[in-house]
Amino acid sequence: MKNTLRHALLRGLAIGAFVATAAVSTVSPASAQSYTWQTVKIGGGGYVPEIIAHPGQQGLFYARTDVGGAYRYNPSNSTWVPLLDWLTPSQAAYDFVDGMAIDPNNTQKLYLLAGGGHDWQTNCCGAVLISNNQGASFTISPLTFEVNGNERGRNVGPRLAVDPNLGSTLFLGTANTSAWASSNGLWKSTDSGAHWSKVSGFPAMSNNDTGAGVSFVAYYKPSSASGQATKTIFAGVSTPQAASTGATIYRSTDGGNTWSVVSGAPTNQLPQQGQIGPDGNLYVTFSQHDSSSSGWGPDGLNHGQVWKYNVAGGNWTNITPPNDSQALAGWFADYGISGLSVDPAHSGTVAVMSVNRYDGHGESLFRTTNGGTSWVDATAKSSFDLTAAPWNGTRGYIGNWSGVALDPFNQNHAFVTWGGGIMSTQNLTASASGATVNFALDENGVEETVPLSLASPGVFSWGGSVPLVTGMGDVCGFFHSSLTAAPAAAHSNPSCGNTTSVDWAKSTPSIMVRVGNGSPAGAISWNGGYSWSPFSGIPSNITGGNGNVAINADGSSIVWAPGDSGVAPIVSLSSGSSWSSTSLPAGLAVVADGANVNNFYAYDRTTGKVYISTNKGVSWTQPVTPIAWHTLTTPFGKSCDVWLYGYSGLVHNTTCGTGTWTTLSGPTSVQAMGFGKAASGQSYPAIYVAGTYNSVTGVFRSVDGGNSWARIDDSAHQYGGFRMLTGDPKTFGTVYGATNEGRGVIVGSSPN
């Protein structure tokens, strides 16, 4: 999944001299203990590049995602346990996991290769996260170069590998970037990942941002005795330059000090994944780069092949499964092959997965028990139980970008990963006799979506209510009638990829609006987001849509600031059936007053200008310039009440955006802000912020309008920070958060 909304929200300029300062507020951290934090149930939603099985403990599996952290499987209840919810906002980029490794001789050891590229939180670099207790806790070993778990090539592996004879030794393969050319290649640790040094004897990459770089590292265990560093090691180099001559597989026979090309590998093929089986063969999946695509995996791969290299004999054998889509016309006529799982407990048992198969069949899981002499397509006759996430279950096949993990303790059990989550089967071997192989979604606990907008509307006038309505990246968004059950369907009429903004009418909560990249790009709901009617009459210059939208308190006016370059915000007084242009500059954020039906506010973050409309968004004035690099918001139920939040804290106005703006001496570096139901005996909505107070970074709540604050999160529940918060106007103490990366929607609740 591509996270398209990672903003640098924590920036700011000095506040103008006209801003008054409030009295110093207080903070009480004690109430954090009363909060319960959990993930809103959606079910998958993003790319899971890899699952690995530990050969020493039955049921011990780990999964990595490209933007949503890493997980450990709990076989007792078929649930995936998140391992990185402790990440602080400054560590959010570590939710991008580019590789995993286990020590085959130690069931407690786990390593994660993590980083989000040149991320605004870390500003460089990646890290290896080291656990001695199956991911219950980690230490961080910083690297001196970037790692990006969400870039092309993230399907390869294993890039990180532990020596099976000497668990303190690891090798790590890098990408093929131009920005970090001096760091590209192989790195080695001899102290269980605590420190790393570059392997000078490994051939240089082409350093030009092509291919995946070092795609895998594989140890040949029989080359050394237990307790001694493994001598024979293989590494794959996935670059077009290497593929052009077949110089893609390298071998070291001295523990990784020097390397030479293994001759005989296929030319014009990019190695994807490589593993050595108990039969002494190195199995490698290959794919070509589709010249019409800019992708280097998982997208942009075709013409897949599978080869094995007999380590002792020194010979290659092409064992590619038959391609059963050759007869189909078009660019999908020949799919790639990437996913690979070699069963360490059963000699010659191997599974591979196709990639980018778009012919209506879905991805194929090919399995052999004789080292590739023959294969069985386990998906040729298959069924799919998708009830665990009904919204994600419109197709009767495995989605694209698949990986596979065989269970070394049970040949009938295997996991399959794809661009939307995880499936599993408990009767894999049924395919050998032509029987149906049954697959089911098996991603309970894995939540990997990128929320772009959150709305928790009030109680409808006719007695209805809904906890939450979301706008999502890639999967449009949902009406969440339950927080503990996956939604039945994504937004439709129109459907979309991204929903960038959702809003509700504060005095008529059953009326909602949303905008995104659908066709048309916006819609209105009359029943709290349960169903939608598309906007009509949208101006022709709005082609991309997106942007943000606001609806006034009674639902009689909608102001939309589309994301199209140079297109000014527009207003509709007819529920989206017709639109008029406004005098506002393009690219502004717009919000509606929380109670006054006539007032809208717009804000330019780069200049700090606040614009005000007192006639439902038809005309606008710009009376004051308070502060730049902030975000504008308004509380529900309060007339002429406007807030700005950002790097330098909270700025408040209670005169419809005119006159005096007051800065509060409360939290600073505020990244997100929202409002929820007022506490008992209070008239002002509860305020929730994600920011820093008294040098403590976390989520804070105020029940008295910002005069005092209490921290409500804790060190185990930080989720890499939040870039969006909204309280629930129906239930005091409940707050919803959109994580900085792709960990989905988090809900916090408290009885007090």
C-alpha cells in the first residue's frame, strides 16, 4: 500500500504579536491508566509481502507489512498480534518493514529490518529491531543508510538472514539507490545485530534506482559445523545490469569476505526470492521487468521462472511450472513469479506464487514435492471463504502480489499473502488428487489501512447513530456500524480508491459528505454514511477530485476545496446538484462552523491567512493573519468557535475568526486535534490532541476547554503517533485516531 498522505505537520512559524497568551495550564498523567486502546476492526486492507515460519516451534509465524508494522501469529485463537504498537511518533517510519529474520536455533529471537526512506519523522535512517522474546519487546540498532519497506522491490527476500550455525552473525542486503550509493550492497553483524559493517568484498551495485538491489541472502548450513560461521553463502542481485548477463547470483565460500558470480543463472531475469532446502538445492524465483512499467516488483514483473541450483554439484535446472495463461492475449498473458517457500522439514517440497496475474484466475500457488520435477496448481480448483472481511470479499480468487509460507509441521497448512491481506488453507495437499483446496481469510488482528479522514457523527434526529465513518487510501472507506466487526462493504455510489475528506452536519448528523478520486469525485449521504448519492453538476475543471470538503450545521451548504491544481474551492447550496465558484485561492483547507449555519472558515497553511464566510460560503473576507503552518478546526455545537493547531501549539478564537486569537500554554508540537462529548458537568466538548506537553509526547485530553490536560495514552500504545483525531460526540472519553503510517484506525475509550 502506498501511503499518500504523510504530511510534515509539525512545522510552524512564530506567532504574531497580536496573539495573547493564556494562563499556564496543568497536566495530570495519572488518568492514562484508565484508557483502553484497540484497533477498529476492518480486516487486512494492505500489502503483506512476507510471512515466515520458525522451524523450531509449531505455530510460530511472523508477518511483515509495507506500511502497517509486523505481527506474530497466535495459533490458539488464529489471531495476529501486532508487535510495533509501542513506536513513538519519531519512530513511525519503522512501521515500514522491509525484511524479517529468525534464528532457526532460537525460538525467541526475531529481527526486523525497518524504515520509511527519507521520512520526515526520522530524517534518516533505517534500523534493525532486535527482539529476544518473540517480538514482545525490541531494542533498536540504527543503520547509517535509508531503508524503505514501502518502495518497489519490497516483495523480495530474505534480505536479512541469520547464520544457522552461528546465530550471532547476520547479513543484510540493501536496495540499489542512487542517494545512498556508498552504502549499497551487503552489511554484516557479528554481535546479533547490535553493530553493522559494510562488506567490502561484495560487488558494487549499479546505484541507479533500478531493480530491487540485493534480493536475498541464503546460507548453506552443511558448509560449516554448529558454532562456526557458515562458509558458503549465496546472495541475489536484482538489477537490470546484472540480469542482462545473468550475473545475478553470487557465492562466498569464506563466510562472506569475498564473492564470485555463480555462472549459469538465466539472463534477463531478476532474482526475487531465494532459499536453500534440505535437499541441498538453492531455489530461486525470477521475473522479468515489464518494459511498459516503472515497477521493479511487486508491480511490473512478468515472464516468471523458477530455477534450482545444486550446491554440491554446481549445476542449474529450470523447474518453472507450466504457465497456463499463455493462450490469453494482452499484457497479462505471461505473469511473473516471486513468492517462494521451501519446506525445511520435507525434502523437495517447495511452493511458489505467481505475481501480476490479471487474467481473472487470480494468483496461482504452485507446489512440488519432488524438487520441481512436477508441480500442482493448488488454486486450479479452489474455494474462498471471505466472510471475515466481507467488504474485501468480492472476488473468488487470491488477489495480486502474492507470497506463500508453508507450515513445516503440517503439510496441509499454508499461508498466502497478497495486496489486501492474508489467506490460509488447511487442506493444501488435496490438490494432488484434484480435490478442492479451501482458502479463507486469515488476517484477524492485521489492520493495515491508511485513514485519510475520520468522522464520528452525533445522534440522528430520528434516533439513529453510527460510531464512525472513515475515508481511506486505496480502499475508499467505510460505514462502521461496529468497531469490532469488519464492515460489510466499502463506500459505493460512487466507489473510489481514495476518500480524502468526510464531514457531517453538526445539527443534522444524518447528513454527511465525502470527496475523493471516484467518478464522480464526491457524494452526499442522508443516513449517516450508510448509503450515498453522487454529486452532480461538478464543474468540468475538477478532474482529479480529492481535496477536502465541509458541510454546514444544517446541511444546506457544502464547500469543497478540490485537489486539482489551481482550482479554487466551490460551493453548493443544492446538496451537490449544482456548484458555484468562490473567490478563495486554490489549495485551501475549509471547515464549517460547529453551530452557526452561515459561517465557514478557510485557511492557507503557508501564509497563515484565515478566510471567513458569513453567507454559507458564497463570499469570503480575509480579516486577519494569525499564524502559518497550522491546521484549522472547529468544535461541534459551538458557534463562532475556531481553533488552529500546529508546531507552536494551540491558538483559539471565539469571535467567528475575527478579533483576538489566543495561544494556550498547553501542548505544543500538536499534530492532531479533535473534539468529543463533554465530560459530566462540563459545557465544552472534550478536547483531544496528539502532541508534546512538558517534554512528554503522547495523546492528551482536556475536559475544561484547554485549561488543564491529562495524558491518556501509554508507552505500549503509541502506534507511531497520530496525524488525525476525532472524539465521539455520543460517548464521553472515546477518541478515534488515524496513525501516522498505515496501522489503521485506533480507538481509545475510558469510563472517566
